[in-house]
Amino acid sequence: MSKNTTTDLSNGRCGGVSAHGGSAGGASAHGGSTCTGQRGSRTVDTAAGPLRLVPFGAEHIDRALELEALCFTDPWGRASLELLCRPEVAAFACVTPEGRPVSYGGAFCVAGDGEIIDLATDPEYRRMGCAAAVLDAVLDELAARGATIVSLEVRRSNAAAASLYMSRGFRPVGIRKGYYRLPAEDAVVMRKTIGGNDVPQC
């Protein structure tokens, strides 16, 4: 379900930095923004100032639709974004003090395998640590749910997203020819191990 982008720093649908913190009350285990508060709702210190990291909810969809159009050449619609609100999806939004999302992302976890399906960031908030905070939170939540491997796809040309993912321990493991459209492009498959659970729980 990953998506297509040419302008985003997140990922392939993890494509717009666009790719994806730490334990509650401490710094991210992945080296991201400093976070305080309970898991799923915390304050993150970014270059844009203190922002809130919260579970992605229905109240974020309208703004997410706008960011989809800004970040992706093949944006998700409302029905797809509603997937991020489902309890089986680990999804977070980085929001301003007024509650306006500037970055969001989510992932599935099935039988110990996590897959990042979306990550997008407002162009005005890129390279400020917002996407990194969301990615770290998603990875932490996947680990808490028992995931041991996480994968994603990113456009071959999206060096910014690939750099973010590699900073979080993802490594390229293969190529999917013609995976993206608008425009057509190969996807780089990236993967990392997380957690340390012996028995998958998701």
C-alpha cells in the first residue's frame, strides 16, 4: 500500500520526509527527537519548536488530505487515510499546539512483520525533526506490538527519504521494478530489525 511521490521527504508511500520514539518519558531509542509523556501522546522538541506527538485520529484526516496533495503525485483519498485510524494500525501525527498536523505516518503489524504504509510531512516543516519523530513513534509502537522486522518501499530517486530511513537502521534489500506510477519508477525495498521479542504478538 505504499505510495508514490516525487516531492516528499517522508517515505515511498513512505516517500515524503516522507519514511518513520523512544520509551515514554525519555529519548527515542532510534536517536530521534527528545520525547516526554506517555506512549502515544508526548511532547517532541523539533527545530520548529515543541510539538505534540499523538495517535492519528479522525480529526486529522482533513488536514492529511491537504498534505497528501502537497506531498504525493498519487495521493491517498479519505477512505485510505481512514485506515490509519484503525486500532490494528500503528499511526501517529505530529501536531502544532493548535492541533494542526504537520507530519503523520502509520504501519501495519502482522505475525511479527511490520510494514510502513504512509509517511508525509508538510513541506514547511521538513528537515525539522517532525518526520523523524513520527517514524520513531511508529517503530516503537511496532516493537511494543511484537514486530521484529519492519519493511518499506521508497522511490529510487528519493534520496532524502532514504537518508532518513537509513539513519533509523533501515538498509536496502532489493528493488521492485516499476512499483510506482505518476511517474513510473522503481522502488527500493528497505528493511530493519527491531524489538527482540521471541514470539510475535501481532
